[in-house]
Amino acid sequence: MAQPPLISLRDISLSFGGKPLFEGLFNNITKGDKTCLVGRNGCGKSTFLKVVCGQIDFDRGERFVQPGTRISYLPQDVWLEPDQTPKQFVMQSGCAAFEADEILDLLKMDSDRLMDGFSGGERRRVALARALVGEPDVLLLDEPTNHLDLPTIEWLEEFLRQHTGALLTISHDRTFLERVSSSCLWLDRGTLHRHNKGFQDFENWSEHLLAEEEKHMSKMNTKLKEELHWLHRGVTARRKRNQGRLRELNKLRDQKRAILSGQVGKLKMSGAETEGGSKMVIEAQSISKALGDKSLIQNFSTRILRGDRIGIIGPNGTGKTTLIRMLGGVSPPDTGSVRIGKTIDLIYFDQLRDSLKPNDTLWQNLCDTGGDHVTVQGQPRHVMAYLKDFLFEEKQVRSPVSILSGGEKNRLALAKALTKPGNLLILDEPTNDLDMDTLDLLIEMVSDFTGTLLIVSHDRDFLDRLTTSIIALEGDGLIRECVGGYQDYVRQFPPQKDRGKALKATPKENIERPKTPRKVSYNEKREYDLLPTRMDELMKEISQSEARLEDPTFYQNHPQEFMKVTESLHTTKEELARAETRWLELDEMINETR
């Protein structure tokens, strides 16, 4: 026997400024539903959630709520009083003090600390605590993963899977939606479509609906034809192109794995601007950084080669932004050294969008020296066409940046960053506030970048589709590196059993520690210190040998010497591969003993 709905919407219509946002919407929410709400930016998803919650009146229709149903709503932005504590804020929901303490403890928040100066991640945890406390019958969550680190997101996923009430959530995090949803709502041009499978089937289902609609295009007016053409030919084609790029990415990962395992092979990942330059892009040796009394980075060493796409992950506060700023030469380490290739030009995208001038128009921000063209990856583009690529409408181009939403500002900042000439691109949290279509676009743009990438992100799908290797800052000085994306990292370094189930702090004496690694010997430490010099010598030998072999008269005039140089080059490359692998092994051993 079917359960009666907790919330029922019947024939709901709503207009803003005379323009219909949606018409004739029907939807029921029943106990145990785990539903995601998806749709393009501006289609009305957040407004629909407010209608479900009862915060917005609609023009026509009926909303029914079962008596006694407790609804909890998390908006995208929550105002926190700076002179209030998290416990006081959570208790405004009507819960008891012990319940507030319990949920805040699970989210690793100090109940009694004043919220003045809280970071974005801390503010989001407090807002989540108030939404989740007391086991509500219906949870309405609008972008719940914004500003959260990966451990918190994984904990939230497990919490929502175990939640016995109903869930309706909006998120741009594909992995999050795949893990928590069992059904989908798609809000598309004012119409609400329902699918009784989770988000993992959304793309196949939505493409099928669009294909069916395209069969009847002859019955539509011109405006709808144009809109459907963008949806079907634009988004769908982009997704298919990204699938091809993913195959290319897997090839790059295989090449990276071959280097780390000592196999011989040629690397074809060089950026156009670094042709003829060193394969080495960044070499960090024993770098450390502290913030006051707190040590963020301790004696970390790494080597980043031309064409690498490095994802940097870790909990909030572990120093991810600090690390990429040091690696990019933006800020110096306290101790240690960072060597950057001579031919490297940096493009830096910061999560605070500091590159934008709020009083200038979108056009002026892109063409800050005048004109109507920008250069993207060496190709001239008209600024209007380029902004349309980033899903801006023509009427927005002459508007000031200050009136844009957070997601639109992020899009514009990304568009501006990608017009800068350079061959080392650093992206610090580029996915915040972006919808899925913009994420697809960003993946396409970044995949086409021919240089070296460093990406800080909590978006697991984004990392899986872009990175050749992961640097994970795990706290307490532990930093790990592995080939592949986020899922490869999880497979190589399985999480502890309690990870994703609770963030509750555990007394240090009760934490199960790995066995103490053996002490690095004096000879191994000396070998570790000398290897970088030897690798530089080997690369110089390789460069000299390759230059000799490129001489077209060398073989004709000296065939025997040509063969000796060829054999020597092969041997030197093998030695370099072994030296790189050995250095990485020693680096991991040394880091584990710190």
C-alpha cells in the first residue's frame, strides 16, 4: 500500500515580473524519498525549494503538508550573528541543548566559540548542524556541499543515506548526488520531469527526453527551437567530447604511471610555450610553512613535470592554498626551496575572485586595455562570442560585475584567467557556485589547456575527469601522492573504517595508528639529497645527446658514433627513470618518519 505524501504540490504556477518561472507543477514527497533537483542556472531550482518549504507564495495551485510533519530547510546562504555561538544558533531550531552539542560534535565544531571570523567551511557546518538536528521528516538542502572539505562531504553522504525521512537536494556535486539520490527531478524551461532512478542515470534519461522532444520541433515556435538546439546540441555534444577527453586523460595517467614505475617511454605532455625547455616545471625540496604556532606544511618535497595535471586535496585548514602558492612561486616557504623552470609563465585563479573589478562591465573586465577581442590559448576570440561560451547572455555583457550572482562571478573570473598567456595554470577551488553545465564547460576549457595544471578542489568528479595524479594533505604532516584521480587515491589509500560515518573527534590514545615505519639510514638520506643533482646531470646529458642526433649529417659522417650515442641515450633515459622512481620512494619513506 502506497504511503500518503508528507508534502504534495498540485498545479503550482509562479511568475516573477510578469515572466512565468514555472507552470502546472505537480510533485509528491513521501517518507524515505531521496530525490535530487537538477536544472540550469536560473531555471528556478532554489525558488522551487522555497515553495516546497512554504517560504514563497505561488500564483496558483495547492500545497498540502501532512499535520505534524517537521520540515528542515538549508538555503544557499545563511546569516550567522557574529556575537552568537554555534550552539545558540542551532538551538533556534527548537532542539534541546544536548542535541545541539551532539550534532556540532559530529561536525567537529566548537559549540561555545563565537562565530565572528568563521571561515566559509565553518559557517556551512554550523548551518548544516541546524538543518540536520532532531531527525526532521523532510530535509530540503540547497547546495549543502558548498565550502565543505571532502571528509565532511563523505560524512554528510553517509548521514543522508541513513536518514529515514525524505530528502530533496540541489547540488552541483555529481558524486554527492550519485551517492545520496534514488530519484531525480529535472526542472527544464518551467516543466518538472520526474525519474525514478538516481542521478547516475540522469544524463541518459535527460538526453532521451531531449531526443524525443526534438522529433516534434516542427510544432514549436522559434524561441523554443533555439533553446532546444542549445540544450541538445550544446550540452550533449560537450558531454560526449568530455568522454573522449577522459580517454585521453587515461593515456596521460598511464604515461605518468610508467615514469613512476621506471618503465621506458616517451612523454608527450609538453605545453606549447615550453617547447625546448626543461621537462622540470617545479621542484620543491623540504619546504615548510607555519601560520603562527600552527605548522601547515612540513618538509614536503615533490617534482612536477611538464604536462602534469595535479589535484590537491585535503581537509579544510591543512594548507592546500598555502601549498599551491608556494609551488607557484606566489609566496615563499619558511624553509626549503622551490625551483621553477625558466620558461614557466604562471596563470593563477584564486577562490576569492580578486581579479575582478566590481564596478567595471563584463566586457571591460575581459578587455581591460580596450578593444573587442581576447586571446585564448593563442587564438583571437571576439569578447561577445567568448562570453557566450561561458553561458552569459548578450544583455549582461555591458552590465557591472557587482550585480552578478556568486556563480556568475566565478564563471567570469575563470573566463578572465583563461585569457592570460601562460603554461602553468593554478586553479584554487574553481568549482564553487558553478552549475553542472558550467562545470562541463570548465572541464572542456581546462582539458584543452596544453600546459601544466595544479588544481585544489573538493569536487571528486571534477578531479577524476582532469587529474593525472593527486597530492593529498591528510593532516598531522602526512602528505601522499598517487597516480590518477580521486577514486584512484581512495583505492590506493583506503580510508579508515570510521571515515564518512562520523567526524567526531577521537582521543589520540584511541586512534589506531599504522605501524611505525623503519628509520631512514644515513646512506639513504644522503642518496635522497644527491639524487636531484644527479637527475639534473642526466637530463643535461639527454638534452645534449638528442641535440647531436638531430643533426642530419651526424649519421652520414659518423655512423658508428651515431649508434653509440643512440645506445647511450637509451641507457641514460633508463637511469633517469630509475632515479626519479628511487627519489619518490625515498621521499615517501622520509615523509612517513616525520
